[in-house]
Amino acid sequence: MALTPRLPASVFQGGVSKNRSESTLSNPRHLWRGASACAGTHADRSNGLTKTIGIYIHIPFCLKKCLYCDFHSVSLRSYRPLKEYCRALKQDIKISTAEARGYSVKSIYFGGGTPSLLEPEELAGLVRVINERFYIMDDAEKTLEVNPATVNTFNLKAYRRLGINRISLGVQAFDDKYLRLLGRLHTSKDVFLTIKLLRKSGFKNISIDLMYALPEQALASWEKDIDTTVSLGVEHVSFYDLTVEKGTPFYRMRNKLKQPNQDEQARMYKGGCAKLKKAGYVHYEISSFAKKGRESRHNCIYWLNEEYMGVGSGAYSYINGTRFGKDNNLKRYMDEAAQCRISRFNAEELRGVRRYKETLMLNLRILRGFSIKEVQQRLGSPLPALMKDRLVQLVSEGLVLNKGDCYRLSSRGILLYDVVAGVILE
């Protein structure tokens, strides 16, 4: 049983050519059309926009697919498919406009895959189309996922000028032995260099992703990774246990992988939490820690079960009560986009009890929990009796704490979140 389940993320030197000019990127800030400063989920009412949305753009290309990865991604053998894919993304954004009409955008997230393989000109093109079609809030969070050693100073400074204001860095481990085991291409030295370049390029909001419960990993090794993370002074940290998923090389090797047992994994999780909290990070979600005011606004959209639009092959959207995906076959996706159409896959309406189930299950990931009154206002309907019964059951089993109409995970419930989620969803 996974303690922290994930939700439904040689040196490569910066691109195809060094004969690049900044002329097309010399003043790119005009690409983002701003709104008046907003807080939380309140849209800029002077533009008549009372609803907010997050946009996720999926870049499914990597230099090499990691041995544990079950995300929708493919190895990139040349830059031609990436450029073709960016053209398809632009068409997808244009087509998706109708689905999100009347929303202002409070977060934009370029995920993958390895979005840092995008050249600044390619990212600028995507930014331009998003801006032409959507109203972007002034304080919108704009995140780019980066793999260490896939960027250089030129690209990073260009990303920053394009308005990217948050970086999510896929570190996973600081011990080169484990990085090789996971199939990562970077080294620990690459991580330190990349963070130095990020700071030099003006990024003040950096998140690091780590993994624990690696094969033959000892508690001391994991705690050293946490200590190193703290020493780097990043604004946000997420860590997850290694889950061996079907269809991955690790799954085929599963009988040879000697991961720590459940008790050892629990000690790793609690030890990591304690060290980060002692260092001043707020533990605000099961797997996430942030310095004050640096929580991931985009991920909070998922955890609050708010609306989001997914762009790209394999990306999912949740708009107007309907969740649906885009084709995860790259060729079909790009062929359709070239014909100015994008098909929906696995569309399903989330109504009534089911919507409540998913909302409560996700809301409990946020450690402050939720109030019934607030959830009822957000969903526009009373709490179903069935869900009240499930919450009472979880409280009686010591997995959830209750005060008034507020509910949150207990310390035991955090470790056994899979059980909590199962009870709510059954």
C-alpha cells in the first residue's frame, strides 16, 4: 500500500543551435494580458469573469524515459516531432477556447515529460496563443517542469522573461547511485548547477520533487536527501514513495527490487516531514511542503476538485461538471489537430453523490481539511447522507478528526490515506 499515492511528473546543453537571437523575445511580457490583482479564486469582475480555471499543457517528450515512469511520455529522438507537436498544441488551445469561455486563468502549468526541452521560441508561441484566447490574471502562477541538465542560462532567462514564475525541478534523489538506478540522466552536481542557474536567471519560486522507498535505500540516505534539500533553500518540496506501476521496466524487475518494508517507509515519511517542518516548511498537503505563501496554486485546483483545462496528448480536463481526456496516441492527436479537430476520450459527468465522493476524497489530501458548509456552497447542494455516514465511520476508526462541521486527516489517516480514499469512494 502506497503511503503517499500520486494523483489521476550526459548533460544536455540547451537546444538545437547556439546561433540564437533574443530579438523575438526582447520584450515578451506583453504576451500575457493581465488582470487586476486577485486573491484566491476571485476573478476580475470588471471583465465579467466570475469563474477561474487552471490550464495544464502536456509535453510528453523526454530525452529518455525513466525506468519507473508510467506517465504518458516518449523518448525524443529528434526535434522534428516536438515542433510538430507544438503546432498541434496551438490548435488544441484554439479549439478548447469554447469549452472555457467566461473563465479567467489563475494558473498555467507546463508538465510532462520534459517541458524544459522546449526552445524559448516554441514556448513563446504557446504563450501567445494562450494569451490571445484567455484572460490571464495578473497574479497567475505559471509553472514549468524542468529536468536538471536540460537547460542553460540563455533558455532560463528567456523563460523568465516570458512570464514563467515557478519552476518544478525533477530531482528525485541526490545520491548518484539511486539516480542511475532510477534511469535518470542527471547527476547530483547537475542539480546544484541547475538551481544556481535558476537563481541567477531570476527565479524566486522553485519546487523540488523527491522520491523515497527506493530499492535498498536506508533511512539515513533518505534523511540526507532531505537535509540537502533544506540547505538549497527552495520554496517548495514534494516527495513521494516509489510505486512500481504495471507496464514499466521496474514492474518487470519487481521481484529483484528490494524496497524498504511498510514500517521502514513509514519512518522515512515521518522523518522527512519532521525535518522539513523543523526547517520552516508548512506541511499543507500529504506529499507537499511550502514556505509561507508558496503553496502550489495549480495543484490546489486538483485537490479542491476545481475546474481545469488540459491541453495536449493524454491531458485531462474537468469543466462544467464533465471530465474528459485527449487522445494519448501522439500520431492520432497530431493528425486530428492538423484537421482542426480534437476528440474527447473517456468523457464522464460528475454529479450528485459521485461528485461529492471525489471532492471529499481530494479535499482530505489538504491537511487543514474542509468544512461541510464551505463544500456545500462550492458544490451547490447539501451533503448526501451517505457521505455523512462515511465521514462518521472514518472518525470512529481514528482516520479522520472532526470538530464542528470541519474534517481533516489524523496523523494515522495521513499514513493510511489509501484506506481513507477507499472508504469514501466505495
